[in-house]
Amino acid sequence: MLLKDILYKVTLNKVIGDTSVAIQNIEFDSRKAGLNDVFVAINGTLSNGHDYIEKACKQGALVIICEVIPQKIINGITYVQVDNSHSALAIMAANFYENPSEELKLIGVTGTNGKTTITSLLFQLFKRAGYKVGLLSTVKVMVDEKQYNATHTTPDSLTINRYLREMIVEGVDFCFMEVSSHGIHQKRTEGLHFTGGIFTNLSHDHLDYHNDFAEYRDVKKLFFDQLPKSAFALTNVDDKNGRVMLQNTKAKKYTYALKSIADYKAQILENQFNGLLLKINNQELWTKLIGNFNAYNLLAIYGTAELLGLETMETLQLMSALESVDGRFQYVVSEKNVTAIVDYAHTPDALKNVLETINSIRTKNEELITVVGCGGDRDVTKRPKMGNIAATLSTKVIFTSDNPRSEEPDSIIEAIEKGVPSEYFNRTLSITDRKQAIKTACQLANSGDIILVAGKGHETYQEIKGERFDFDDYKIINELLIALNK
């Protein structure tokens, strides 16, 4: 492909060299740059790609995309100066893969909680409706029947467009994609054509990355600001930020809610451990999913299915068969009648939602034992909040290690403990080793009791001092409950 074709719609400040050259690939990692490639110099959080321009040239890169033209100009190399390398990369990636998002219906889901559940269940629903479907989620990437491991909630723009092109080759009709605040802020979704956008909710998260909550909210809003007139914007108006998302969007506006007036409205008729009975727009629906938070997720799914043209009764029938997503309120009941729940709840709001759901279902005659920690090298301000919520809404709490990364696990636990009200401190234990913490919860549990293991959900590893170790909460608690039954 010619460079000038890849640069279509990219705002150029300066060009040194020939834009008619044929290029092989686009790379933003200098280690991967090779013969006749375009190297995009990105100023990242850990390193600045501009420092590696000369290295990329030595490895055969033919074109350099940069925000600052280097002092040393090498003969035969084309230099293109742009305002924002992230934005340029996204648009170039779409052009390089021949704009695959325009050939299918791409739906983006953003918000603090619920993105994985909504995208994954929409994937399930449309597959069962007979369509070929794609999924870009935190848990996995699906190109119809083919599965790939996911590395980020929202992959880099080259990866997104590569998967979308593969989906087109496989005949995919719909793709459901998680859109993170990091992905929006780093322009990974620029150059994509969205058929629709969904807003779930907004609560305390990622303030290690964003300066404050207002910036976090405004980055999410930017996704809706950029939707085209042909798209729909579906938002949860029970969340106070729901209508904010719609303020400047050109897309057609739709709403869903449990409490407010909305286009898609639901009422919870029954809430049990084996499922929910809902009335959605005056139609009753029994689902295997559990809790108020899943009622919101199901409303978003119902609204999206309708907006994408599925017939109402077919949608309700398909929704009743949906299975829960790995690591999202995933539970097992032991032979001794101990219910163990594994959930990805890693934000204060998500933990509160899960614990309030359990408390709304349980009889209060049993113990609710929560095992929870917080990730290292992430937003430190949420740690005491997590401690407060866990201690207030559980009968017993074991604080433990999550993914400590480069931090000392004990220091993280101490920060969590600071949020525990003094009257609830006798409910808490601290066990740094996560497996031992889960084992202790199992040993403390009697018949009828409930264990919640929160924070890691679908993850199958624990990240400590730069290394990843095999660790699967659901697998471990299953093994421990079986062992204790013997």
C-alpha cells in the first residue's frame, strides 16, 4: 500500500520526502519495525517513541510519523510531522486495513462497570439469533468461532483494525467492543465507524491515570461526542452522568433505567440466587443472571437488540437463555451447602453492588464472608473505600493480596484497613497470601454460608514484582470446597 493512501484523513503539519513510497507494515514498537515499514513515534506513559526513531531507521523503516521532526535527517527516509501520533496511528491503522469498521455493525460499550458483561452477552445473544459475531472484550477476543487471548480492555488501534478485518473475511455481521477510558484518551478508537454506543455507569476508578473524576467523565463523554448521526447512543439515565453523555452527541438518543422515565424501562419482580424475574417494557422475562446491576445490563442488551433490528419476542426468548460471564457473579454451591461467588468487582461501586445484591437475597441467618484486596500501582484513593464497603456489608472480611505488581502487598492491605469503621474492625482478618485467604474463608464457612471472592474474576494469574503466576479464583475455590467436603 502507498504511504499517501495510508495518510488519508490524517492532519499533516510537515512532510520531508516522498509520500508515494510503498510500505510493508505500520509499527509503533521500534523493536518490531522492519524493512519498508512505517514507524509511528508515540509519546507513551513509560517511554517516548521519538527516542527510538534512529533505531527504527537502522532496522529498515522507510517512513517516520512523529510529533517532532528529529534533528538528524536520514537520506531516503520520509518524515511526516503530525500534532498527535496516537490519533495519526488510529486513522492510519483504519486506512491500512481498508476501514473494516464500515463493513459491519460495530457497537461500543463504555462505563466503569458492566462493559464485559454487556459485550459478552450481546455476543451470546446474536450468535444464538443466527448471526456471525465478533467480540473485543477484557476477557477474550472472538472472531465468530475463533478465540484469541485479550491483553487490554481496548487493544491498540492496529490490533483493533486487524481483528475487524479478520471479522470481515469471516463474514461477521456485528461486533461488540469494550471501550475503556484509556482507549478513548489514547485515541485508539479514532478512525472507527460505530453503529452505536452504550453508557453503563460512572464511579470511582482509574484516578491513577486521569487527574480527577471530571476528566474521567469527560473522556467517556468524548466517545459519544464523536458518534456519527447515523449511530445510536443508549445511556443509563439512573446514573447522574447518563444524560451528560448525550449532551453533545449527534447520534440518535435512547435511554434505559430501573427508576427513571426511559425508552427501555424494567422492574425487578423477583431476585434470587438462581435468577431474576424482570418486567421490561411490560413484558416479563426470567433470566439466569442475578442482581440489580445485571438488571441494568439486561436492559442495555434488550435496548441494543431492539435498535439493531431484532424482534421483541425473539430478543426476550434469547435473553432468558443467556449464561453468566466468567468471573462475573460466577458461583458454585458445595455439598455442604456453602455458596461461593467469584466476581471481578474491583471498584468501590462494583463491590457495593455485589454485596448489596447478596444481602438482598440471603436470609441474614447465615454468614457472608468476603475475600478482597486491591491492585498495586493503581488508584490508591479507592483502597480505604473498598475496606469500608467490605466491612460494612459483610459479616466477616479477609483482606488479602490482589495483583500487587511492584508494591508490597502488606502496604496495600494496610491502606484498605484504614477505611474500616472501628465498630466493624473485629469482623476483619488480614492474610497476605491469597490462596490461604480463600482457604481460611472456606474453613470458616458453615452450611448455608456465602463466600464472596472479589477483585480478580476471570483473571487466571496473579502479578507480583513483574512476574505473572498462575492463579484462578474460581478454580481454587472449587478445589478447596471439594477438599473440605471430604
